[in-house]
Amino acid sequence: MTKTSGEAGTKRAKMAGRGVKVFYGEKRALHGIDVDIYQNEVLALIGPSGCGKSTFLRTLNRMNDTIDICRVEGKITLDGQDIYDPKLDVVQLRARVGMVFQKPNPFPKSIYDNIVYGPKLHGLATRKDEFDAIVEQSLKRAGLWTEVKDRLNEPGTGLSGGQQQRLCIARAVAVSPEVILMDEPCSALDPIATAHIEELIDELRANFTIVIVTHNMQQAARVSQRTAFFHLGDLVEVGATEEIFTNPRDERTQGYITGRYG
């Protein structure tokens, strides 16, 4: 059973998981996850490699649907709606729940076309001036506008690694999602680029709900308000980040954050 510490009750759950189990063929990767993800918070998922944190992250926008042998049980809701309802449009879900991956993956297109791809796909704009406004706003939100405003027709793949990751964040926010999932977004970046992304996460929280998987506990402590600790497919405990790091309730959490295993 998951142990919960820290605040609860008064905050609104933007997304929630209840009894979430994930199977890859016969192998069970998650053992019944119960968690609330609050509006306008950063929730960090931490734990040893292979513990299920990225698997759980991918259930939140049904990325696991792309894996033939994967099966998800339990219930995950977005604003109270079951996202695994067969009638739900998965394309629309992924517009509402965007994702930024571990390795920056800009499309082999111009910076401008990277940003407008999603809005075009979802019919969010039709005129060039509307697309121009989306590009500018998205790049500003990602802290990239001043660096690339005179290079919008150049390929996104020509940017530095940190800039590419901010471009991918700009691409994610261009469709005005409500939730942004980040799977180890800084693991391929140098310390300066990482600091940019961490500052950006803090700014984005004003407008988005963010769930981040990170192997870096210092990063989790810096960017998140709440932290969830996963171990061997279980969600061991979840609570206020400061409390998880200074006064964990479970000895497995204590062992991980003090470096006894990982």
C-alpha cells in the first residue's frame, strides 16, 4: 500500500491513477499504483532503474498503446474522465497531455515548422499571423525566442542539445496542453543547459501540470513540489518533496535517498 505524506485534501487532482497495473506479456511491470497529480504542480517520479517510473509516466498519455505486448489495467483519469475509455480520442488526449523525451528529438524541419506542426494537426489556427503568434509565444515560454527569432527557417536539428530540448518543450506547449510529461529531460544535457530547463520547469508550472521522471535526486528536490518513490514496480510513498527527502516514512525510500542502493 502506498504511504502518503504531506498535503492532500484541498488540492484538485488534475490526473489520478487507481490500481494501475502494467503488463508486458506475462511480466508485470507495475503492481497497482494509486496516485493523485495536482493541478499546477511538478510531481517528480524517482527510483532505481527499472522500477517502473517511466512505465507509469507512459500510461498517462497512453504511449504504452504503441507496444503490442503491453496491457494496462486499473483506471487513470484526466479531469475525472477515464483516459482508457474506448470512446476517447487518443490524438486529442495527447494534445492535452504532451510529452518531452529523454533525448531531444526535433523533427527534421525548420524551427518554425517544428512549432506549428501540432497546431496544424489539431486545427488550432489557419492564418499565418495566427501561426506566427503561436510560434513566438511557444518559444518565449520555452525561453528560446531571443536565441532563435532570427533563425526560424533554419533546421531545428542545427541547435545545441539544450536548445533542441527547449525547442521540444516549445513544440509540446504549442498545442496548449494541460499536462506535460517529461521523461529524464536533462539526462543528455550539460549542467548549464540543465539549469535552463530546471528554471523553465518552474516557470511552466504556473500554466501547466508537470510530471517528471528523473534519476537525479537533487533535480527532483529543486524542481518538484511533490515526489513519488517507485521500487520494483510499486509506488512506495508519495508526498511533499521536502518531507520525502528529509523524513521518508518507508525504509526503502530512506535507503534509496541515502545511497544504500540504486
